[in-house]
Amino acid sequence: MSADESSGQDPQDSDIQTKLNSETAVIAWSELVRHFARGVVIKINPSLDLLEAADGLASDNVSLFEEWVSAGKLSRASDDDARDWTAREPEFWCVVTAPWVLVQEKLPSSSQIN
């Protein structure tokens, strides 16, 4: 019996999570602009794990996505978001779950704070 089987986790779910994790990258807003223009950028609130959101989207879990939208944990990036990001040029954790580009603003690490 594998570790996934003994933990009750579906091995296929673990494979999806591993694949998504390997496809996560840190990118600048300037690299996201063209995706924003296509209307495919989904903003993930820091209270929600980026990979959990990507997994929910990849597995087409509509009810979970509706719950997150209602709770304000994710939304399509708005023009106001784009203006803010253009002014600040933050970096984002990003993962693509085609056709969507899920982004979560990268928080500064404690070692960068004076």
C-alpha cells in the first residue's frame, strides 16, 4: 500500500498537486500584462493556498470555486488591480491552469523587512 493510499488521499490528486507545484513560478506584473489584457488573470487572496485554488480549478470543482468567490478568496483581476500593480510592480506566485493564469501577490519575506 502506498503512502497516498494509506492516508486516504487519491494518488491521482497527489499527481495533480505535484504537477501544479512544479509549474509554479515567481513573475513580475510586467510579464502578466498580456494575460490581463486577455481577461484570464485570476487573483488569489493570501488566505487561500495558490495550489489549492489551482487544484480546485483543474479538477473542475464548481461548488468550491463558487464558495471561494463568495468569500472573496479569489476573483478575476480588475482594472483597479492592474492600475495598482502597474504603480507598484509587485512580484507574484503564478500557476497556469489553462486558460486561466492564477496569481497571488508575493509577500515580502521577514528578512527583507527592516
